[in-house]
Amino acid sequence: MIARRNDFVLFLLVAIGAAWVLASGPWLDGAGLRSGLWLHTGAATMMLSPALGVLAVWWYRRLSWSALVAQNGLRLGPRPRRTVWLLVIAWFGTPLILWLAFGLSALFDVYVFEFSRPEIIAAVIIEAVTVATLSTLPFALAEELGWRGWLMPQLTGRLRLVGGIVVTGVIWALWHAPLTLLGYNYPNLGAWAAVAFIGFCVPFGAVLGWLRMRTGSIWPCAVAHAAFNGSAMVFGLFSSTTYAANPLWAGYGFVGWGVLTVIAVVLFTCFPVRPVTARTRFFALATHSQPSLG
């Protein structure tokens, strides 16, 4: 499908509008980050909104369900074995990226670990990689259907590889505004957290984008996204109660941004992908079913 400008506008209106509706609880009760259940429920359910945006475009264009599945990466791509291997690597490798980011943060004295008994540590890590990841996967899949399944191919077809990835990452970050304007992830920044989150979403989105283009499938992206969200809780439990880490520096801040940027550069350099860059006056769809084998 070659997307028209109306499709692009419709997708963003539905994805962003639904996100604000689904995550409105902390705003309506006035509790913000102290909203508890409302906050976490909103953070989870708003992940469904990018998929709603894709469905709105498909309904508007009156396209078939088979086209929805095929063109948005819901299959395993032209090389299913490669896709499955990268899915497994994404599942267990993404938590390692987090450990690397927080480990470097501790090395640079911007984060302090505080561990409890070894059996508790092991239980928390296993739960994060299994139960938490699997429970998050349906929401991550819905989100990836919109960002890496539909939006990124449209933008890379129009703006080339780097431009499409960067713009997708910026839009993805700003879509989080119902939460980040409250200070989500960077509570010491207040509403400026919405801007700071761009620094995370662009490089992490690049890593997810590489998975999408390398396999022609969004399943490795969804698994990596779910594994990241599932393991993120670990570092809140293992952080020192006496040292207040600055989130703009530690973990998801500058250190994490640097780690993700290096990983993205290595992936695109050592295992290049080549999306189709058809030049039309519309937003062209990159044919990810034919990735470069690098």
C-alpha cells in the first residue's frame, strides 16, 4: 500500500487522540505520577492506540485483512528462521542492554545498586524475563504494529533511511506526552520529560527499526519492546534507597542513550539494510520483505 497524506494524518490523529483518552486518568484525578493504578493502567492501554491508528487507515482505505497482515510485518518475513533467531536474541539481549546501561551508570557514579539476597535477585530477574515480558507482549505488539509496522516504512520510503528512523523516533517520543508531560521516566524534569524522552526513543527506535528491516517482520520488534518494558522494573527494585540517581543521566538518560546509539550504529554498519526509497508525492511504502543481506 502506498499511503496518502490523508492516511498519515488519520493514523496520527487516531493514535495520539486515543492515547490521550486511554491515559487521561492521572490528569482527571489530578494526582499525576501519584495516581497509582490509573497511571499504570493508562501506560499499558495507551500502547493499543497505534494499532487503532493502523486499523483506522485500513478501514478508511477499505483494504483486506490479508493486506494488513502482509504489508505491516505480521508474518515472519521471507526468512522465518532468521526472524526466529533474532526474536530469541531480542528477547534475551534487550535486558542485557539495560544491564549494560545501568552498569555503566554505576561505573560513572550516577547510579548505585542495592542488592538483597541472591535468591531474590534471581527470582526478580527470571520473572522480568518471563512473566513480565509475556504479559507485556500483546501491548508491545499493538504499539509496534503502528510505529515499526506502518509508520516507519512510510517515512523511510519518503525520507530515506536515517530521516525515516529519526522522525519515527521523534513522533514515538511525543506520542508519550500524556505520561511524559507529567514527568514520567524523568520526574525531576517535570513537563520537560516529554522532550528528554526523544533522546531515548530515537536510538531505541533505530534498534527496533533495524530488527524490522532485517527480518521483514514486527515480531522481533515487539519482543524486544516487551522485554525492555518487562525488565525495566528490575532497576527500580535494585536502586539504592540512600542515593537519589538523576534519571536524566543514569539508565534511561544520557548513559542509556549512548549505549543504544552505539548498538544501533554497529547494527546498521555491520549488518546493513536497504529499504526501498520510491520517490512519490505520497508517503511510499518500503518493501521490507526484501531486506539487504548485508
